[in-house]
Amino acid sequence: MINVLAALGRGTLNFIANIGRAGIMLALVVVRRSATRHSIRGLIMQLYSVGVFSLPIIIVSGIFIGMVIVTGK
């Protein structure tokens, strides 16, 4: 019985600790967000380049998936 209660307490404490860590991370993101406002243009440029450079991979994947679907019928 004591082992069951110990396991329950340990699980509860781990859960609360994880919520605390998530809260700390959220607070850090909110605090540091104001420092990154001027780098939004750089972020948009990086997202654009990642999207453009991933198009060949998407096209090749689509071709192979299409071939698998056609041969599977």
C-alpha cells in the first residue's frame, strides 16, 4: 500500500514539475519576444528559402507515392 502511495506521489510531483518547466519556458518566450521583433524579416526570409528549397523533395516524394498507388491497384 505504501509503494502505491509513493508511486502516486512521485507521479504527481513529476507532473507538477513538468507544468512548472513549461510555465518557465513560456515566460522566457514572452520576455524575449520583444527582443526579436526586429528580426522578423530575417525569419520570413528563412521560412521562404526553406519552403522553396524543399519543393524538389516534395515533388520527388509525390512522384514515388503516385507510382506506388498506381502499381498497388
